Amino acid sequence: MSRKSVLSLSLLVLAVATPLTAAAQSEEPRRGFLAGQWEDQRAIEERFRAIPDPARLREYMEYMTEEPHIAGFGHGSKRVADYALEKFRSFGLDAAIEETEALMPIPTDRHVEVLGPEPYTLRLAEPGVPEDKDSSDQGLLPSYNAYAADGDVNGEVVYVNYGIPEDYEKLAELGISVEGKIVLARYGRSWRGIKAKLAQDNGAIGALIYSDPEEDGYYRGLTYPEGPYRPKWGVQRGSIMDMPIHPGDPLTPGWGATEDREKLTRETARTLVRIPVLPISWGDALPILEQLRGTVAPNDDWKGALPITYHIGPGPVTVRMRTAYDWQVRPIYNVIARIEGSTYPDEWIVHGNHHDGWCAGATDPISGAVQLMETARGFGELLQAGIRPRRTVVFALWDAEEWGLLGSTEWAETHRDDLGEKGVVYINTDSTGKGWLSFAGSHTLERFLNEVAGDIEDPERGVSLFEAARARRLETAANPDARREIEQSDDLRLAALGSGSDYTVFIDHLTMASLNLGFGGDSPGGVYHSNYDSFHWYLKFSDADFVFGRALSQLIGTAMLRLANAAILPFGFTALADAMETYVEEIRETHAAMESPEEIDFEAIESALEALRDAGQGYEESLAGLSDASAEAVLANVRVSELNQLLYTSERRLGYDEGLPNREWFRHQVYAPGFYTGYGVKTIPGVREGIEEEEWDAARFYVRVVSEALSSLTDQVREAERIVASLR
Amino acid sequence: MSRKSVLSLSLLVLAVATPLTAAAQSEEPRRGFLAGQWEDQRAIEERFRAIPDPARLREYMEYMTEEPHIAGFGHGSKRVADYALEKFRSFGLDAAIEETEALMPIPTDRHVEVLGPEPYTLRLAEPGVPEDKDSSDQGLLPSYNAYAADGDVNGEVVYVNYGIPEDYEKLAELGISVEGKIVLARYGRSWRGIKAKLAQDNGAIGALIYSDPEEDGYYRGLTYPEGPYRPKWGVQRGSIMDMPIHPGDPLTPGWGATEDREKLTRETARTLVRIPVLPISWGDALPILEQLRGTVAPNDDWKGALPITYHIGPGPVTVRMRTAYDWQVRPIYNVIARIEGSTYPDEWIVHGNHHDGWCAGATDPISGAVQLMETARGFGELLQAGIRPRRTVVFALWDAEEWGLLGSTEWAETHRDDLGEKGVVYINTDSTGKGWLSFAGSHTLERFLNEVAGDIEDPERGVSLFEAARARRLETAANPDARREIEQSDDLRLAALGSGSDYTVFIDHLTMASLNLGFGGDSPGGVYHSNYDSFHWYLKFSDADFVFGRALSQLIGTAMLRLANAAILPFGFTALADAMETYVEEIRETHAAMESPEEIDFEAIESALEALRDAGQGYEESLAGLSDASAEAVLANVRVSELNQLLYTSERRLGYDEGLPNREWFRHQVYAPGFYTGYGVKTIPGVREGIEEEEWDAARFYVRVVSEALSSLTDQVREAERIVASLR
């Protein structure tokens, strides 16, 4: 029998190997539960899953999107926070607003004009849509990129395509420099902050970022209000803080903004861009693009969907950009609700979603926030029925995520000691729609999450969320190999987390095991970060009857209940070893394909991974040995608490105190957002980016760091295995 | 030593294995010449190549493009024919206009309007460009598709993308029918006649074909007159006769139009479309496309570059089309010049290019026609110096090519007996520009053509045309395999001929070995078949100083001189076997990839190919044995004439008298335009299309036909080899 078969067999004992629909939910205990304990848990879960109510999701959303609620600007964010606080309390939860603060500049001047050949003054505004009252609210924030610099510059324009590293390589090849120019980049293919950083690093004096209709406009489908896609004057707002250095308040990196410690200044802050940058609509970009001449777009990849011949320039069109901001430190309102655990109050299951939005923010973030509130209501109802979770659960509605994950980052930095000691799992949601569940997070939770997804019914397809997602992955598999891999796996592989939402501080900085969940794939994009991300849009084009919202609440509530009540926390380690093996393989291939790379010896990581896999399998076998153990006896064993602590702090072993090169805030050695990709993940980042940037010493150094982290994790897993064995 | 090495060695003796630049032209005899004969030939060729003169090419073009010269309409075509006749005579050639006729309908009514939702009457006209006097000539032909039917229809519109078979498959998958609808198809990916045929076959009542800017408009580059690409109101005219059935007069398939034989009627003609069809500009298509709703374009492949969301419909937009034609039989003026051969007057080397154009036709066809005239002038000068070719050479300026290869087809059908007996090679040119030589034609001439190209200097790159083309192929190779194949071959592989120009009747119907040559790759498209294909455009964007035109004349003149004077005609047979092997391999792969194909046994073709390769190699070895033979003795041998006849009739063996299924006019069993691709070639068409269409019996039948043709050719090659051996 191969080791893999032994493993499968062992999983069959303590858990289910093949997920089932909710209707056919098996009687066998789920991962983490003992035979004598599962029936009670199952009843609690079923009771919970009957609670989330689409009508309430809709009611919360309608209220929370009625006024713009950007953090720090106007009263909307506080209004939403107060509403959520009141709701949490009405559910019977212990809730409070935990206020913090951060540097949050609001524009006082925005002016862009084409000086010639044909003059044009940019509109820089999104007109209201008559049928959508929320699209023309007076309190709407001007369109801008948060943390861009004050400035008044003019110069020739250079079109830089997406403005990502490969585009600058192409420009260099063509002999075109952006030094002293204003770059015009289109949204897409990377997080916007990278476009600003690269423009600045390449010597540009200003940058405009526009939404080409190829990305999310008429090229994709009909535009708002007839269809869901971005209209001519639609603008994508968004932060361009250099978050791959660190998110959170630019002036308090690594510590809570309200701590008694001297802040950095704007001059010493590392995450502020030094040039003016503004986002614009394609309506405003067209008068610039159609006047550009010089080099023609070198290939189709450089062409968008506007009715012009795309040119790179430089010039002859020249533009003046003038911007100014008030550079105020503003308050942030995190709304935190908690239920103290009955047995392990010092083990925290944290679930968060932000509540601030650039405008009405129906999809981003209210679609996810209302799910969280409804999940919290479910826990409140159970509590009122006398059902208290064994571990502490925390519900957090973060503020100021849009600016750079400010609320979650400052809160977690403030509570870093508590979280380091007590944090079991962080579960994040954000924008959600309809379609299929996306799976992302720590691989130590892969088996657990697959199992939970197998127990929740898809609202449209009569199968479980797991089965629906699996069918979707098979249908959209990029190639036969990818398809075969899905077919041959019991579980769906979790995507690795990069950045872009509030899980960042938990996984990357505090190295708490984390998940990020939501529905997508069948809800169109097109109004992201614009005035049109409204209740009206959501009802017309997304999860109009809120059944996917309910399913998400059922999923997350079930996951939280299992994590809160499990006898043995449902972590596992073989999926992590498997995932890391594919990452190492990718990095090896990158390295092998380089022109003249220095030698990198991956042997240390590979043998560490082999040891981790062995330990992980040993742990699974040892768990299987508990199948007929008495639940009472096990739960009464004094070592269970020690075991669980070993399990939930396992992810801590993957942190490295010095962090990554030039960005010590990022401590996780398996997952990180790429330094030059922004939100996009770079797995095993120390090694991968070292190789990509040809920093050979760094790459070799991080091979050692990662290997040591893996060995330390392996020791911890072996210790857990020994304790499990002792519980029989 | 492998057979391949033996072959290379043998080639080294009689010919040069690696082509050289003209400057370094070696003293070794070229293929077909004996040692004692080559010096004279070489002197003649050098003398010839000094003659073609860019100033004259320009002068001819300026005159010939000064007025529109569509065949049958107005006096332009006769004016050009008379000019060419006068020129040929002034060069000292025996020339005449050979008049024929064909059905050539001219529109008497064209009206298209959008009935709603938003009414719009289509412009159907190309405005003049002020800086280009020829773009607004009063004699310009209205934009239309020749041979479309009279009609007055109205109906909902369905957008069918390119209107090719795979698009109709996608429509079927989406449950959309064009039955009773008017289809809107975009130009591109196939010859336009296929779009009309498929619209009709699928039940559409009318068709509009428009030029999407993605194909040749602003998406490619700046538009005329600022740039070379098709402007908003530019229209691509063109014939939609069902040429894959047969080209030429629709009323006289297979026989000369002026022969004393009853013509078909419009009702019995097989190549006339039965529905109204018109070509339109994107300016006229946009008001239709932007009002289409219903199904959204299912993927990016269905999207063009217009600033809209592409929908398929049907409707709600409805269109009325009204068209009428005069259905006249009109005169056609082929201009034929000839020089009787001194030794073999009954062996003809024919070179042709058409002279009619839809409008001013500077690129299409005058760029090629002026080359032919200048080449003829070179032969005239030699003649006046007492240098007469040993074989007869014929220069033909065809009329009415644009309508469906009318002039060349009727001429060749009229002279079918002479050509069958005497036709050695047909060399075609048509539109030409600047860039790199394109190589296409009968593989029995592959080695010969490569060698000639190695002796002509590229006008820009200081290397031979062969070397420039080879470097270009390496640079643009699709993948490493393709690159390796080029690197490992001595010769550049000829492309197989489909259709689309006047070689069609020669190769496909009469099975005369043929070549089609021209320069491209560095001259932009965009004004094809429009009023803007003018002298002004040509000077601004194409071969403005006519140096590529001169190089083409040098190339073709050299090739004609070699063919005319060779002791042993420079045919070869191993390249044909190699090329056919790749075709068989492609067909095998298609067959293997089908869902449930019936068995096809390729063994007969493969063993026939093996035998042909052996015979071809034997022939080369036998030629090598002549290296030290006395030229005088060989030339005096009575069997040389028999040998040459075997060589130049070798291509006849690849014909099959019953032709291809449903199109007996197409007799060649290796090359044919695809029944559903139009111009695009289908090699080994009987077998390939039988398999593609799942006509298994037909496929098996043509396996036998092709195998027998190959065996017959092999016998002829073996006979040639025996004669060569006897010449030593």
C-alpha cells in the first residue's frame, strides 16, 4: 500500500474522504471531532444553517449603501459603523467600536488638461445615472488615487500599456524613456500601486491610470446602466500606497497607530508615492491617446479597445497635472463583536470583512459585510439558545481597508501579542457575488475547508459547494494536465494568498493561518471602485436574491463552529507539503530557464519538505488511531490543550522575524504579495524573488530560512503526533 | 552515407548547393545547364538584369493608374490594354489583344437602410481624399460584390463574425439560426465568396460584408491618408463567384467563352450566388452593430475593434437591402506578347499578371503588371541584340481577373490543347510591394526557384533574395521546431498554391507546373480593392522607389531565361515527395483527432511517395553523372527533346480527369483551393476534404487516385532517369 493510500484510509476514519451534499450529509464525524462528540455538533451546525436569511442580507445592504461611506471622508463610514454596532448588540453580542487613526489625505485640488495639440480639460468626474439614485449622491468622493503626491507638472505623454515590468522592458527595447514624461497606463494585469511605483522608479514626473474598455468596459459587455460594465466616464479609484512594503498607516509601520510611539513623517514614510497620480475614465483618456504619435503599439498586446491606432509617443501631446491633498490624520472605526469561548476563551477564531467603500460600495465591501453580520446573528441566536462556542469567536468589520488595509492592520498591530498567543484562524471575506466558491488560504486548512464546502448546498445547482466548484474547475481547466490533476485529487487545491484584502496582516505579518472566501465567476465586473458600485447595480447584475450571500454565511458559520468546537483543531500538513513542492518546482523551472543563473541548491528545502510530508502523514495516521477513542476521555486529557496550541501555532513556524528583503513587515516565508506584482502572490517569496531579481545571495539565504522554518514546523507536527498517540 | 547525403552531393555537381549573392555568383553551372553552356547563359542573364529600370516602372504605373480600369466597365480597361499593347510592340515583341467575353454584371441599384430601431441609410460610397486625385475619379466603380444576386429583402440582422464554417458551428451551439435573416459578416480569415456561400447555404436572405478595423483599419495603424490603413468609409469590393467550383465565365465552365458552344444560362450556372450581398465600410456597419442585441459575442474571437459590445442578435435591428444588376456579357482584353523560341518553339514559358483593377489599382494589379512589362522589355532588348530564347516565351496581361480570373481562365480554356502539349511552366505575379520574396508553387520547381533567388540581389539588404527570405523566415518562425526545420534545409520550402490569382487555371485545371512570386511583409495592407489603392498611396506607403519592382523583374526574367535556354529543364522530384509527406502527416493527424472516424489506409499513398522519392533521387544521381559530359554532344542527342517533354509534362501526371468531388474543373490532386476556404489551399484535396467532411468513401477513393497519379509520375521520372543515363 502506498503512503498515499494509507493516508486516504486514515482520513476515511476520522473524516469523510468524499464530500457529500448537505442533503446526504453523512453521520461520520468531520475532521476534528470524535465519534461521541459529533452528533451534538452536527445538530448545532444544522440549527445554525437555518438562520441566515436573504431578506436580512438585502435589508442590511440597502441601509449600508444608501450613503457613500469612505473611511475618513464625511460621516458615511461612522454611520455604517454605528449601524453595525447596533446590529451586533441587537443580536446579543458583546460589541464595540475600536477607534484608531491613520494618515488619510483627501484631495483639495485636481486638475488635468491636455495643453495640445488639441486642448482638452479632463472631466475627472462620474456623471450620475438617472435610474440609480446612489450614483449621484452629493457625498460621493472625488475620483483619485489615495496617497499620490501633491504636484503641478507638465510634460509629454508616454503610453506605457499596463505599466508593469515587462512593459518597461519593451519600452527599453524600443529606446523609449519615460524620464521627465507623464505616463499614461491602463488598469489591469497588476495592482495599480505597482503602476505608480514603476512610473516613479523609471523617472516619470506624473502618471494617469485609465480604464480601457478592453478590461472592464464595452469590450466585455454592455455598460452601466444598460449592462454591468464600466461606462465611458467611469473611474476606478483606489490606493497606490506601496503596500508590498507594508500596508496600514504609512506613519506607523508595524505598530498600532494609537500607541504611544513617535510616528514617522511623510518624508520618512516608505509607502508614499512621490509623484502625482490620478485615475481617469476612458472618456478622459481618449483625447490624449488619439493625439499620441511616435511609435505605434508594437503588438496586439499593447492595444486596447478604443477606436484608435494605439501609439506610445512620446508626445506630441502634452498634459498638465495639478493635484493637492490635505494630508490629515483621520479616525478609523473598526467594529468588533465577540463571544467568549466556554472552554478555551484564549483561543480566538476571527472573522473579518471591511465596511468602508470608496462610494456606495454595494459589492465592495457590503456584499461580504452583510454576510458577516448575518453569520454573527446566527451565533447570537445560538447563544440565546444557550449554545456558546468552546473557543472565542470574534467578528470584525474593518474600516479603511480601501486606503491600504488600515483598519485591520492597525487593529492587529495593536493586538499583536494577544493574536500571536491566541489567534487560531483568521477568515476573511470581502466583495462577493454569484457563481462558484473560491478557495484560498493556508494549506494547513485545505482538507478542513474542502470538507466544510462539501457540507453546504449550492443555491442553484443541487450539489454541494465543493462539487459545484470542482465541476467548474474541471470545465475551465487550462489544459488536459490541469484537468487530470483535479480529477485525481480528493480535494480542491487552495490558492495561495497574496494581498488585496484584510487577511494580509494576519497571514503575512502575524503568520496566523488564514482563509479568504467568496463567490464569483458568474457576476460581471465593471463598476469596481466607482460610483456605480451601488445597490441598484447589485440587484440588477449580481446576487439579486442574496442566495449566494446566504450560502457564504452558512459556509463560514459552519467553518467557525467547527473551528470553535473541534476537540482537535482540524489542521493538517500534507497539503502544505504538496503545495510547496509545486512552488519549488516552479521556482526551479524559472531558475533553469534563466540565461546565466548562479547555482542555487534546492536540496535543503526539498529534504525539509520530505520530512514535513512524513511528519504530516504520521500525524494523520496517529489521528486515525483515535477513531474509537472515548470522546470524554480524550477531551478530559490535560494534553489536548497543549496539542491544540501546537496545531494552531504551527503557521507561526513559517514566519521569519527579519521578514523579506527590504520589507521586514512581511514575515511569512511561504506566502507574500509580489514586490512587483502587488496583490499577486509570490510563493516562497524570499527564494523566488531572489532568483527573479538575480539577487543570488539573498536567494541562497532564504533557501536556508525556508528550510529551517520547515524543519521547525516538522518538529512541531511530530510533537503533535506524539501527543495524539498518547491520547488513545 | 544516407540517401539524403548522396543527394546533396549529386546536387553539388550539376548545380550549387548553397545559393550565393549576385555579386559573388559562382562559375558553376546552374541547374539545367551543362558546363560548356553556362558561360553564355550567364552573360545573357547579366545583360538582362541590367535592363529593368525603376523610372520606367514608375512611368508605366503612373499612366496605368491614372484612370479607373475595371474590366467591362467604362473605357479604362481597354485604355490600359491598348497602352500595354503599344508598349510590347515598342519593345520589339509580337503582341496582340486577344479578346474574349464573359457575364459581367454591373449594379444598377444599391440601397441599404436600417429600418429600426434607429433608422439609418447606408452611404455605400468612399469619399475622395483631397491629396489623392485618383481617389475621387468620376469613373470609379460603385462598391459591390460581383455576381451577387438582384433582390429586395428585409429582415433582422445576425452578426456571424467571419462567416466561416466554425462560426456557423458556434451559432448552432448557441441555438441561433440565420434562416430568413440578413447576416452581417466581417472580412477576414477566408475569401469573401465563402462568406456569401455559407450565408446562402444556411438560409440567410441577404448578406453584408464589412471591413472591421481590427483587420485592416485603425487597429492595425493610422488610416489613409495619414497612414496606409483602411479609413472609416473604405470598402473592400470583390467577386463572390463560387470559384472553388470553377473560376472563369460562369456561363462557360471548362471551355473558351468565344467557342461555338451553347452557354449555360444564369439559372444553370453553378457559380452564381442566389442572395443579395454587398460589401460595406465599418462606418456603415457601426449603426447596425451598435443596435444589435440578443446574444453577446461568446468570446474575444468574435469581437472586432469597434467601440461597442459585439452582439450576435438576431435583431432587434432590421435592415432592408435592395440590389439590381444589368447582367451583361462584356468584352475582355487579354494582351499577349510572344517571342518564338529558336530551338523549341513548341515549348512555352508563360508569364502572366492581370491588368484590370477594381479602381485605380496601383498595388492590385499594376505593381505586378509593370514588372511584367519591364521584364518583357528586357527580352525585347536581348532580341534586338540577336539573343533569342531557345524556347518560346509568352507574356500575358490578363483582363478581368478581379471578377473571377476571367481573362486567364477563358484564354487558357481556349488554348487548352496547345497548353496541354506545349506548356512548360506558368509564372504568375500580381500585387507586389516591398519586403521579402514569397515563394509559392509547384514543388517540382522548388530547387530551381531557390537557386534563382540566390542569384538576385536584395535591393536593401546586401544579400541575395534567397538569403533575405531565409533570414526573415528564421526571424518569424512560429516555434523552435519550425526554426530548426529552416536551419536544416538547403532550400526554402515553397508554399502550396491555393487560388486567388491567374495561376489557377494553369496549375489546377491544366496541371502545368506553376509559380507565384512577389514581395511583401514590409508593405502595409489597408486599401485592398478600394478607391484608395492609388498611385499616391503606393508612393507614400509601398515600394516608392520601385527597387523591389526591379528586383522582381530581375528574378522573373532570370527564371524565364533559364527555363527557356536550359539543356535539361530544371525540374526535380524529391522536394515534391518531401512536401507531400508533410501533407499526408497533417491529414493523418486530422484523421486521428476526429471523434469516431472510419478507417482510412494511407499505406498506398505512402508507398507511392516512397517510390517517387527513390525515383527522384535516382534522377538526381543520374543528372550528376552528366557533369563532365560534352554540352555539344548532349544537346545534339535526339533524346534530349523527349527527356524535356517528360520533365515538363510531369505535373500533368498529378491531374485526374474527373477532378475533385462536385468540381471536376479542379483536376490537380496535390493542390486546390479549399471548398470551404476559398483562396486557402487544401493539399491532397480529394483525401483531405473527404476526411474533413466525413465523406469516407470519397476519401478512400481519392487515396487510390492520388496513389495512382504518384505512381504514374514515378514511372515518368524513371523514364527520364534512363534517358539521362543514356546521354553520358
